[in-house]
Amino acid sequence: MKDKEATLILPDGRRLDGRRPGEIRDIKIKVGILENADGSAYVEQGNTKIYAAVYGPREVHPRHLALPNKAIIRCRYHMAPFSVEERKSPAPSRREIELSKVIREALTPAIFVEQFPFTTIDVFVEVINADGSTRCASIIAASLALASAGIPMRDLVAACSVGKINGVLVLDVTDVEDKYGEVDMPFAMMPGKGEITLFQLDGVLTLEEAEEAIKMASKACMEIYEKEKSALKAKYIEARKAVEEVV
Amino acid sequence: MKDKEATLILPDGRRLDGRRPGEIRDIKIKVGILENADGSAYVEQGNTKIYAAVYGPREVHPRHLALPNKAIIRCRYHMAPFSVEERKSPAPSRREIELSKVIREALTPAIFVEQFPFTTIDVFVEVINADGSTRCASIIAASLALASAGIPMRDLVAACSVGKINGVLVLDVTDVEDKYGEVDMPFAMMPGKGEITLFQLDGVLTLEEAEEAIKMASKACMEIYEKEKSALKAKYIEARKAVEEVV
Amino acid sequence: MKDKEATLILPDGRRLDGRRPGEIRDIKIKVGILENADGSAYVEQGNTKIYAAVYGPREVHPRHLALPNKAIIRCRYHMAPFSVEERKSPAPSRREIELSKVIREALTPAIFVEQFPFTTIDVFVEVINADGSTRCASIIAASLALASAGIPMRDLVAACSVGKINGVLVLDVTDVEDKYGEVDMPFAMMPGKGEITLFQLDGVLTLEEAEEAIKMASKACMEIYEKEKSALKAKYIEARKAVEEVV
Amino acid sequence: MISKVRRSQIMDLLAMGSRVDGRGLEDLRTIEIRCGVVANADGSAEVRMGKTLAIAGVKTSIGTPFPDTPDMGILIVNAEFLPIASPTFEPGPPDENAIELARVIDRGLRRSEILDLQKLCIVPGKAVWEIWVDIHALNHDGNLMDASALASVAALLTARIPKATLTEDKEVNLDKSVREKLPIKGVPATVTIAKIGDKLLVDPCLDEEEVADAFLTATFINDKLCAIQKRGEKSLTVEETLKCLRIAQKKARELVAITMEGTGYGKD
Amino acid sequence: MISKVRRSQIMDLLAMGSRVDGRGLEDLRTIEIRCGVVANADGSAEVRMGKTLAIAGVKTSIGTPFPDTPDMGILIVNAEFLPIASPTFEPGPPDENAIELARVIDRGLRRSEILDLQKLCIVPGKAVWEIWVDIHALNHDGNLMDASALASVAALLTARIPKATLTEDKEVNLDKSVREKLPIKGVPATVTIAKIGDKLLVDPCLDEEEVADAFLTATFINDKLCAIQKRGEKSLTVEETLKCLRIAQKKARELVAITMEGTGYGKD
Amino acid sequence: MISKVRRSQIMDLLAMGSRVDGRGLEDLRTIEIRCGVVANADGSAEVRMGKTLAIAGVKTSIGTPFPDTPDMGILIVNAEFLPIASPTFEPGPPDENAIELARVIDRGLRRSEILDLQKLCIVPGKAVWEIWVDIHALNHDGNLMDASALASVAALLTARIPKATLTEDKEVNLDKSVREKLPIKGVPATVTIAKIGDKLLVDPCLDEEEVADAFLTATFINDKLCAIQKRGEKSLTVEETLKCLRIAQKKARELVAITMEGTGYGKD
């Protein structure tokens, strides 16, 4: 904030990591890497690295939290102490508590919770290394973990942040772009449905800019959606191969 | 304590705010101002401002706290962070925990707890601005909240502190009189019954002075008792008017 | 650690408190000194002073902790704030949590837990003054408290630490020997069974030294075992006398 | 939990374009602002929005700046959902709802630059003003978010802090006899829209909140967005989202006027 | 919880003016004081009152004074009701009973001026003695309040602290080879009276506590009151209250004598 | 809890000298070490032992030394058993198992003198390096102890920290462009043996842990013991204990080789 004149877009229109404003970072996805969980995924988006796991539907403890008409969704977004520049206490910060809530609310619309009354579906997200847009990468990982756990879903959830740096709207902000940029707008949707499940803004935008940012984010979500589907398909093929080898 | 020579009584025998030793501050009372609560009251005694609310009799959580022969009374005395000179952490301090206990014990003798087995009556007190005698004002507010919640009571509870400043016993001490005075003696009773329900002393008194202080406090409680009854009556009339207007 | 050259063994081969390497400190034992507990003991080993009490077998709260096939054992090792050189916060430290666990595991093998399904046996240890080897003295006190509570046991548990100071293996280390010595090896066993129930090492030993240390510790445990049995017998005689006096 | 009957009542009325308390979809409830109610605070405001009641208090102290912003004052927002305010609130540290509310209001205040934090620096790297905004919910009848935001803004606009000067040996000296305004740069306003079925409602009351699918909270400064938070367990379409923003912008203008009227800000 | 049989037994005996353990209404139980039991503490005392057992330990350190009392030492009293002491005590931070006990004892010590806090100032505004009194309840058979207060007083009376001197560059230096007494100004005593029905009893045992209506705890210094705490779920009449104070005054004189005998205070 | 069928299967196989996953009694599972996986950490390593997965991250900062070791750096080990790793782990502060694991690993690292703490002193009594080792369990299939210890060692061996220099006025200056190794003195290895009936097994998997009577964890440096922890609810005979130590010594040599291979330590 103190240093808004920081140069985040170079004269050639590229960002510090070489991307164009409308480009997202490379995404590496692995589905099903944590054996104890019912579903899991690992997402690497640039230097942002996230593990997500899903346990459930399972019994709720304490029991009085259970609902007779649907599953409850619980979500814990947590950062490893070493994942950020200054060592972070492992106790949940206010930021982590808020992010756990908005990530849960970003995922819930996609889940057929009515099919699992009296149960909980627990989503755990661990940020191993943070380089911006961790809540969006968490949503991608968690969405895949849910799908790989076999939880029936309306759609996958995809997510991408929009930033504004040196006056320009950009996709998928990094840590340095978040810190020295003007805006961070995390965004998630069910691309197949065209519905928004996460929408936050931290920074100043006109209504017109907000509309433009939503368009950019939606397009990016569609791109990420394809990657999500490929990763699931790859996992499925891999699993089938494993089965065939055994049979 | 460091500055016992502080002048708290002026040459004309009046205190810093113009009161005589045996005078209490103006009291403003509003009953029933918090709509969600089953009963509530707001008390303004000089600059001391208190909200109290009562929820109950209602189910006890966790259930193992419930008693088969009577209601339990729970009480939480809490200060807003901005209510005191230095910002106070909102987490309950040791002082707030002690005061919650003595306020609960000041109210309990007045409640027919036997009539509501297996339930809890929850009393919440919020100090919005503190200028001395907050526990006494809290008891006044809580007693009215209980009454306005329709909880059957043996009597209302009234409360008034006695202080000793520059060697003189005084009623209803302010913050500055508490800090620089010699004694703070919070006191509560059921005036209609002549029974003491709160009695604390922080400071040095001879037995004779203590007896005198009890007399002063009892008289003040009787005065406050009348104000309490008027406020309840006013509320009752107001409520009846509202009903009549509707009918 | 910073000052390994500290002289802990004098030229005559004696330690700072006059003991030979293979000597343990004087032990004073009182059994049954805390009337509320089902069993209790006080152990004074040099300046290390420990109270232990046992409550149980009794109902488990919260109930879901109860086991259908055996009693659970719970143990709390706790240091009084004034028991150490710098005042210690009364909240349990990480060290106290670990020690509670290893003391519990040192006692459990000796208890016929299968005889008391659905119950808990609670062991509370309070360190009043700490001068080294507190976990060993705690095990002695707790073992006697269990026995005096009438809990059926396979054997008593005895405990003794081994240290290494100025290159020499020694028994029953004091605080100064722990701080400036090379090794602390707490050790407990059921002497009548020859089985080890606690074994920790903090410091460097060759395998041969470790074997030697185990031999020394085992011998010391046998010595302590005799003292434990005497103390129980004395208590039993005392109790019988008391009964006889009454009868 | 809301009863089925009440739920149907709300839904049936909404289907006809009306609300349980007689308001139109885009109507705010009656707002009352009382400033300066807390003598021990440097600024304070009690806000009633219908039956919802919240107090915000501003306390200030001298602190050390964060290493990465050595020349800026510090703003901290905290909210307590007190058990006095609702049968569903429990004693204890702020839960996720209270924390979210405080953080959304914090972002709104911070990004609106209501305070010129740079002017709250006394000695760069050493001493800056710490501005604590504490929100105390006293009665929860829905939309605590907007009531709390409004109370916070009103408390800041009307706060008076001691004059800070430096002694010869560079110690900070507070002159409590002189009371100065905070360095205010603008007046933000926060508006929450609830989505129920295909309807969008401004300033939901508690019963409406309980049946709502989702919420959009937006803070505006000078007609621009500076903070947004989508909340709730269901989604919003892109069209709904944009419509929410447009309604919110309109209502924010209204709220700014109410705030200035209620605080007297801008009149002197 | 006490059984009905036991309750009747207590009440029946009381009706005849006697108590379950054979004492008269105004008799204290046997008191044993052992000082200096904790080598690592600067002062300590173990007090047995009948079967009630409490230890108080005094630890001292150098700290910074509070800003509003720059020339006074700091006294902090903490009490732990350990699960070792009673089947009803649970592990965890002090509950309201332990906190109340510590605060009542704190007020008694502070207002009796047992310590001359001004003499515990080393460098005004910079360095003062912090005196920690930690109370450890080990067996609870009633009246932990008076046993803990007595242990605290005895620990303070017999404490020895290092000599604090200032080095040339105004640093505090502690000479642990020289042990000095704390600056004691007087010997307070704390007495608790229980009300059961229309009877007032001194030093209640646990079973009496369980059937008691209310309690009055009073601390005396030089025959004057310096702290009072009414406790319990029922009320006291004005007459009962005054009678409690008169009994307490009498017993306090007795306790002061026991304290001086048990600590050797005043003999040197 | 493990099923009866699974328990019998394990016991029956063991009776014949084999294990559920086909290993011999003294075989380690396949170990994978990936160093440098965390860009924001000064050192990091992800270790897979069979299906057990743990990450250790090293963070460094400048701090004040402890008063009794003014010329030594500070090492702090913390472990989190995350709910992501096992259906039996719950959110919240570390429980006794996580604390024990961290403390056993801490003693192993400290007593092996893997770090030369004296070389981590910058200004005696004023400024030293604080080395935080944080262990993050991600999938628990048994023997988190050894996987975590190995990850910690690998993270320390491969860590790179900024160069610390002193400015003219004795302030510490960190040059982040220069990255130096930590002062490593040796490579320790931690081995856990489980006792099941009369069998001793190396590197137990989760199902084996659930039926085990007791565990012995030993850390070795240069073929010497430097930390031991007996764990579990049952006892070990003296002979079993000594046999455990001998097996552990052998496996520790193996683990040191794997560590050096996996970290590249000693190759440059």
C-alpha cells in the first residue's frame, strides 16, 4: 500500500513473471495423493502449493451439529508455518477463519448435501507454500478432492483472482502483485452453471471495472475448469489401468 | 493509592461532581429496550451505562448442567473494550469473572428458582461506559431485566456502593472516588425483605464505620428500589397503552 | 550445555552432594496423606518433593472416552509455579504434557485395567519442589498412591534416573547434574517382573554405556522397590493399629 | 430456526413484491444514529436499524508501526457478537461470523481511505496512532453488517483524539486538553443485499436472513466499490451479482447522506 | 453432592448447637503451619486446617512498575484448585471459585498493607520487585479461603529475597548470597463464617459448606476490617452480617496469634 | 480402531516371521525424499515412507538468546498432526502425541549436535539465529516419528539462510542475496522399533502400530545413541530393550546413507 508506484507491469506489457494481464499461471494438478482421505488433490499454481483432502460423508462429532435434512460441510483452510515469508503461528488466524468460511461457501452450492442427512463432509486445505491466490487454488484443490471422494456434485467449482496493477486488470495475482497492486478480487464459480460461489473485493474499482473483472474471471474459470476435468479423467484412466492390471 | 491526599471533598462539603456524601447520582432507567431478550433494561447512573438482558427460563446446554430441583442462574458481566480509559481486551478478565459470580449471587436469592427445574435463566450484563459502581448498576439493570422477563421474584434487588473519601463515608462512588478514595464497599439488598445479597469491602474500615456504611447503603437501596418500581410501572403502563391502541 | 567443564565430581570421586556415583539420595515416603483421594503418597527424594493422588476407578467424563474392555488411565504431571528456579506459569507446558504421557505409560503396564471396564483411574502428580529426577520420583509416588487406593497391580513400579557427569555414570541425578551433566536417562521398571516401563535418553551414550546404565538403574530400582514396600507395610500396620484402637 | 409458517409467509409476500415488515424490496429500515454515547471512548456511535442495535467505540493509543509501513498509523477492527444480542449467540471469542464481519468492515474502512493513515504517523518507524474500532452487537434483528459498518463510520467521523506533540528528547507527549478530529478523507457506506429465490432485497431483517440463499455486501466510496463480500450457502448468477452492485450503489448514496446528517460531518 | 442423611445429621446437631466434628460453633479446627518447605521458593508455607491442606509459595523477580504507580512494587496472587485436592476439581485454568479466592486474598493482603509496596521500588518508573504469591490447594475439606490466606501470610512473613543493588550504570544487580526479609507492615488474618439456617459457624468443613446458605469472609488488620466478601446463593440479614463481623474480629485476633507463633514473626 | 480380522491377520503372519505388507521384520518401507519443495522456507523436505507423508520446513529469524546460553543459537521444533492426515486427527493445538514427537525429535537434533549452535550466535547475549523446524504430517500410515525426524534432518541439511553481518552501529544486517548453509556437524538418524507379542519390527505401518504393545525410538549420531523414547502401554524386558537398540543402530546406519543420498549432503 505504501508503495503504489511499484512497477508491476513492464514496458512491454508483461508482468514481473512474464505473463500477459489475461494469462493465468501454469497449474499442476494431482488427484488422490493422500491415501487416508476419501478424496484428495494437490494443486500447484506457480509457487502456490496446496493439499486438499475430503473425509466423508461421515458421522458428525459432536452429534448435536448434525442436521436431519442434509449433510453439513465443514472446511478448514490452514497455512503451514513455513508457507509464508515470516513464520506463521500454526494456530488459526482471523484471516484463516474467514477464508475457511468463504471457501466452504464457495464449495457448498456445488454439493448435493440433501443426499447425506446426519453426516458431515469435512474439507481440509493445507497451504504448503503461498504465492498469492491461495484461496482460489484451495477451491480448485478442494473441488477436485470432493469429486475424487465420489461426492455427488452439481458441477465442479473453478476459481481465479483478478487484480489491478498499475491500472491494468490482471488474472491470477501473485503475492507481490497482491501486496503492491491496487486490487485483489478472488472469484469462484460453477463454470458449467454460470453461477458465482465466491466473490470478494479488496480495493477500489468502478462498477464498470467490476463488470469487466467478472468477465475476465469467468473466462479464466472456464479455462481452469477444463484442467480440472482433465485431471479427474487422467485419475480415472489411471485407476482403471490399475484395476485392469490386477484383473 | 499512590495519591491518597487527592482532594475528593471540597471545602463546602460537596464532592467533585457537586453531590453531598449521602447523595446518589441521577439514575435513568429504560425497561425492555432489547427486543430479542425475554427481559431487558438499560441503566444510566451518572456516566455509568449498563445494558442487561435476560434469556430464560430456557433449556440448558450442555445438558448435564441442568438441575432436577431448580433452575440454574448463569450470569455474565462484561465490559465493552471502549468502556474504560485504557482499551480493555474483550476476553473476560479475572475481575469480570469474579464480578459475574457475585452479581449472580446477588440476584439468586431473589428468584424463585424452584419453579423452573431443568432450565437456565441467563443474565447478560454489558458495561458500555464505566464511571464507578458498575456492579451495583449492573444489579439494578439485571434485577429489572429479570422482572420484565416475568420471572417470579421474592423482591427486586437494589444496589449501591459506599466509599470513604478524605475520611468521609459517601454513597455511590464514581471512578475517580474509587481510584483515589480509601474504600469501596459494593452492597446489594432486597429492600422489601431487608436482606443483604451482595457485600464486599475493599479498603480499611472499623467495625463501627462498617455498621454506619451498611446503614447508609440500606437507605440508598430503598431510594433506588422506588425508582426501580416506578420504571417497571411505567413500562407496564406503556405496554398497556400500546395494547389499547391496537385494540 | 554451555559449560560442560563444570566440576560435578570432586577429586575424591564424590558428587557435589557427597554421594558416590552409584548412590541414590535419601527417600522419605508418606502414604495416604491426602484424605480426599482414594490413594495418595508423598515422596521426598533429596530436595525433590512430590505429592501424588489417585481417584478411581470412577465414572469417566466425558463418557465417550470410556472403554468397554478396560479402565482408562489418565495422568497429569504438574509443577507448582514456585517449584522451580524461575516462576513457572501454572498452565501445562509442553514438557509437562510429555511427562504426563510417559508417566502414564510407565504405570499402565502394572495395572490390571481389564478389571474395571467403563471407568477411569486418574493419577495426579504435583511437583512442589524440583531438584532433578522429578518424573522418577513422580512414578514412585504415583505407584504407591495406586497401591494405597487398592487398585490391583501386577507389581509396584520403581524408577531411577541415570546421568553421566564428567564422563562417569551416576544414579539419581540432581538438578545441577542434569543441567551441567552430559546425560539424563530416566528409567522405570516393575522390579518384581524385570520389565521396563519407562526408558528415555537425553544425551550421548555408546551402546555399551547404555547397557551399563540399564544395569545400574535396574539395581537402584530394586533398592527403591524395597523402600516402597516398607512404606506400604508401615501404612498398613498404622492403619491396623488405628482400627485396633477403635475396636 | 425459523418456522415453516413464517417462511411461507415471507416467500408468499415476496412473490407479490412485498416484505414481512411492509417495506419495498429496496427500502432501508428506519435508521437512528446517536454519536458520543460513550464518555470513555474517543469516538462512539449507537446505531439502530429497525430493531437491530449496534455500538461502535473508537479508542486510540500510541504504538509502534508495522515494519513494512513505518510511516502509517494502524487501524484495527474487532467485533463481538454478544450473547445479550440474540438467543443464538454464545459467550466466547468471536466466531467465524463475527470475524468475517469485522474483516469486511475493516477492508471497507481501509480501502475507502476514510482515515488518512499517513497523517496518523507521529515519528516514522517509531510512534504512530493505533485506532481501535470495537463493534458491540446488542440486538440482532438482521443485517448486523450494515448497522456495524455505519456505527463504525459514525464513530470515526465524530471521534476526537488528544493532540500528540514531541518533547525535546523526541518522546511523544499527549495533550488531553486539546481534542482534534481524526484525518478523515471520505465517507464510505456499506450495503447488504439478500437474495431470496429470484428476488433481491436491501437491508434484510433477521427472518429474511434465515430464508435467504445468499448475500452480497458492498462498500462504496465516492460512488466506487472498495470492498465486496459474497456470503451464504448458495450461488448468485452473474446477472444477479451485477444487479446487486447497481442497487447497492444507489442505496450507498442514500446511506452517505444519512451518515452525514446523523454525524453532522461536513457541516462545520 | 452431600447425601440427605449427612445433611440431616449436620442440621440436627446444629439445632442443638453442636457440629459434626465435635467443635463448638465458633471453634477453629487444629491448625498446623510449616514454613520454608519449598527450597526453590523465596518463601513458602504449608497450612493444614483440619484435613484441608494448602501450600503458598512466594517467588520474586524484578519487573517494570505499572505506569500509574511508578514507585511501588507489584503484588500478584494466583490460586490453583488442583484436581488432586478434590474429586470435584477439574484440570484447567482457575474457575470462578479459584479466581474469587485469589482476588479476595489479594485484596486482604493489599489493603492490610502487609507489604510496604513503596519499599519494594528499586528505581522509580523502571525497576520494582514483583512478588508472586501462588496458592496450591492440595486437599479440600472446606474453608480453603482461610487456609490459603493463612498460608499466603505465613509465606510472606518468612520469605527471604536477594539483596538488590544498583550498578554504576544503573542496572539492577541481585546478590543472592544476601537474603533479606520483605518489608512487612502488619499481620492480617482472614476468617470465614458460614450461615446454616439461623446458625453462624466459624471455619466450615466441607460438609458444612455444602449445606450452607451463605458465607461471610472478612480480613482484619490491627482489629480493623480491610476486606469483606459475602458469598453463596442465599442472603444475610443486616443483623446476621453484623454478628458475622463481630465473631470474625474475635477469631482474627486468635489467628494472628497462631500466625505469629507458627512463623516466628515478631520474635526476632 | 483396527478390526479383529485385520489384527489376526497381522498376528498370524508375524508368527511366521512375515508382515502384512510383505516386508521382513527389519525392513524399512520405500523412502522418498524431496528437498526444497517450499519456496518460502529456508529449508524444506517432503518425506514419503511407504504411504506416510510428512513435510518439514525450516524458517530462520534473528532473536535474543536465552539468558543462560547467551552465545548459542536457538532451535525450536514443532509438529502438527493435521486432520488432513488421518481420520483420527482433530483440529486444534498439538495433542500429547504431537508434542511427544516434536520433543523426541528436538532432543535427537539437539543432542546429535546436527547444528553447531555456537556458530549461530551473532552478537553474544544480544542476537542469535532462531531456527524453527516445523513438521507437518500430511498422511499418517504409521511411524510418523521416523518420517518426521528424517524430514527435519533433510530440511536442515539443505537449508540456506541469509548472510548476517553487523553494521557499524552493531545492528544485524541480513543480506538475502547471499545464502549460506547452516553449520552442520553431523547426520543423525531416528529409528522406531515396535514390539508385537515377542516380535520386534522396524518401521511399523499404521495397522502394526495399532496392535503393538510398545515402541522404542532411538536416535543415533556417529553410531552412538543420543536420544531414546520408550512409548506405548506395555513394558519391554531388558533383553528386548537391548535387542531394540542393536537393531536400531543397524538401521540408523542405513538411514544415514539414505539421508545423504536424498539430500546430496557430503557430495559438495
